[in-house]
Amino acid sequence: MSDFSRLSLNSATTKYWTLEQVIDGCVRTGIPAIGPWRDRVAEVGTERAAKLISNAGLRVSSLCRGGFLTASDQEGREAAVQDNRAAILEAEILGTGELFLVVGGLPAGDRDIVAARQRVADRLGELVPFATEHGVRLVLEPLHPMYAADRALLSTLGQALDLAAPYPAAAVGVAVDTFHVWWDPQLREQIARAGRENRIASYQVCDFNMPIAADALLSRGIMGDGVIDFATITGWVADAGYTGDIEVEIFNQQIWDNPGDELLETIKNRYASLVLPWAKR
Amino acid sequence: MSDFSRLSLNSATTKYWTLEQVIDGCVRTGIPAIGPWRDRVAEVGTERAAKLISNAGLRVSSLCRGGFLTASDQEGREAAVQDNRAAILEAEILGTGELFLVVGGLPAGDRDIVAARQRVADRLGELVPFATEHGVRLVLEPLHPMYAADRALLSTLGQALDLAAPYPAAAVGVAVDTFHVWWDPQLREQIARAGRENRIASYQVCDFNMPIAADALLSRGIMGDGVIDFATITGWVADAGYTGDIEVEIFNQQIWDNPGDELLETIKNRYASLVLPWAKR
């Protein structure tokens, strides 16, 4: 019997399910944790979402997501800080200490990536005290470089750790999402570094499907369907001392079109065969 | 009057043109150099290609491409070495010292990226003496990480420089292709390092168009059409001491469907306004 105690279902995997449906699906199939997206939480209200999840006996592994910190105009900067403060409060109410940040890409028509990255660092600095006060860690998620222009100018784990460096590990962490980082030649050493610095806040597993989908955002696959060596990367994460939740977050139109217990069972099976054996050292 | 003496047209930009058509187009529009692909050279034969280009008063800036070094079986490994030896001889005959290598991705069904990268290093070591003997530099081209699985497990300039490190700078160089590296948080320092190590063998300019094309290979755009800051990157390349050819290599179905002098003039204009002013320090 496999141990699913660290498995978490990110709500984006069953995109068209309401929060209640995600909760019911996890309860039916024995998945003990949920990583909800804010839109699904907002539909029922944060307080009620927290109650529904906790009453079902489930945990919240993380909240997706804040971020989008690259606006250069005063109004955009203030709106980003406001929205992220709201996300921090939502995470606190949901009882998760981990708030994912997707830092944002280049503003429309702006090509100055160096300056945009500096704005991310500046906004992060503004958010840290508020997050710390509320017991929420800001989790920097490096995204695959193919999303650098429109989603995240944060592209590698090393870069995320550099960005986190000025702050305590309890205030700013990093996410390791296999889809985003599998290609990185520095992956092994940067995962080890993240472990040494106590910054691994989340491990997300999801395959990189080939060929890349026509909508590049939707190339995420169930573990085993793509090119990623989960044994190796999971082993590196385990060696780094990570013992937390392992979230499955998949954006894939075919998967979205067929949510259901069969999908969740497939995820459990792939997790049990491709991830779990290497998740503990 | 802009100085086009460093501008080179990579033959992939006018994909459906024969080598003769590329030569004629360059002569008509005053582009002094060509970076041919091997298939267009093979159509006329290497010796004759060399004569046609030189008789037209043009230079060869580089040859595209050798590589694909990741095969794990004996037959595949030997075939790769043979093919690359042939490419080295072709480069020598064409009179260019720079042979691009696209190192290859994961073999079908193979997920061990660490072992595949070691095979690239091993094959490179086997090729260096032959290349050196023929006065041809092997040019490692890091490709955008979205091509890691199927085209190149070499994804960053830093990784390319590490791979080149055991060999003299005259034997193994690196390419800086803006499309592939613009997102890299270490780009500035790695370009500077490449300069210090005398390894910059080619600077290719090409924009990163958004959204990514349905066929991810075809997202390359004319400078100015995408998200890349050519002034900044070109300045870094100039600061690194690079004074060689600047090749325009674009894979883009719309551009391929409309080759012609108008396209070449557009390339010249964009080069003159977006690249050239920063190409010399």
C-alpha cells in the first residue's frame, strides 16, 4: 500500500471543478491535501473555503498565486502590492504558510528585462514584512524560460535563491516545479543549495510533454507522459532535506476535459510508481 | 549611410531560396556575408558552393550545422562522429572557421539528461582534434530551454562555456543567439566571461516573438518584432570584445512565405537601427 500522505492536488489540475468538487474528489480518492487557486477560493469566500477544506479533513499545501510585480507605473505597482496583501491574508485564513508568487513578465511594449527584475526585487521587499506578520511565506516560483516574456522573468532556481537571499528562509522560499526546471544544467546544485538555505517551500511534480502544445502554457503532463526523469529530480529534492507536500499541478486541455476519479487514480498511480520511491532518503 | 560590413544572412532566413538565390539576394541588397545551412550547400556541392559565394564577392560567416551528439547506441555515436567530420570538411572548403553545433536532445524514450550531456562532452572530445587539424572551430550553440528535449540539452551560455573549457579557445567556441539566451539571468556575466575566454564565435540576432508560435520552432522574428532588448545585449557583446559577423537567422513561416529583396531591406533597416549603434564600443 503506497503512502499518499504527502500528495496534494493542485486545483488547476481539475480546472473546471469548483472547490467543493475538488474537495469531494480528494476525499473519495484518498488524496489528503489541496493546493487551491485563488479564483476557486473566491467563489465560495475564503473563510468558507477554509472551513470546507478543514471539515473534509484535508490540508491546504499552498495557495496559488500572488505575484505579477513588474508594473512600472505607480498605479500598477500599488495595485500589485494591494493584490498580494490580499493573497497573503487569504493564505493565512486558509491555514497554509506558503503563497506562490509568479513574478510577472515584461509590461506591454517594455523590453528592459534588467529593470523589470529590479522592480520584482523592490516589490518583494515591500511585501515581506506584511507576509511575515501574517505567518505566510512568499514562495518564489521560477517558471520555464518560455514564459519569461509574459509570466515570469524569474527563470531559474538559482535566480530565485538570489532574489530570496536578503530575507529569512521563513519569509521567502522557493518552489521546485519539475516542469519549469528539469532542463536547468545547474538544477542539482541549486536544489542542494535551496535545501541548505532551508528555502524549499514546495515540490510540484508535472511532466513536460512533447511536442510543446500549440498553446505553450498547456504542455504540462501527468508524470510519465513526458520527458522528465522524476526519480533523479525527486532524489535531489529528498537529498536536500525536503519532507513537505508534493503537489500535482497540470495545465493540459485533454486532462481538463476529462476530470474525475479516474484522473485522480491515475495521478496516484503515477505518483506511487514514479515519484514516491525516491521522495524519502 | 549605415555600415553593413558585419551583417550576414543566414540561409535559414530565406528557407525556400536555393544557395544561388541567397547569393543573388545578398549581392543585390549589399549584404556582404552568408551563413549557409548544409542542405543548401549539398544541393550544389561544397566545392561549387564555395566558388559561387567567393565569385560573388561574399564571405561565409559560419556553417550551420553539425551536432546531434546524444545517441547512446554504438551505431548512433559513430554516425554522429562521421557526420560531424563531414561538416568540418565542408566548413574548411567553404572557408569559414566556424561550424555551429546543435548538440541534440534526449534520444527517444530516454529521460537521463545527465548521461546525455556526458555523451555530448565525450563526442565533442572526439571531434576536437579533427576540427583543429582542419582549422575549424566547433561552435557550441546554447538553445532556448524549450528545445532541451528535442534539439539541444545545452541551454545556457554558462553551460556552453563549461563544456568548452577543456579545449583551446581556437578549437571550441560558443554562439550568442539573442533568441535563445535573452531570458538568461546570468547573460551579462556569461557574455563577459565568453569574451574574456576568447570564445565568442558568432553573434546571431533574431527576436523572440510573442505569443510563441503553435510550432515552437517558428517563433523567431525580425529584430524589433518581439520582446528582446537588442541595444543592451549587443552592447554586452561589444563590451566583451566581439568584432565579428552578426548573423540574422530567422525561422518564421510568414517570413519564409515572403522571401525577397523587401525582406532583406527590412532586415538591413532593423539591423541599422536596433543593433548596429551598439555593436561597437
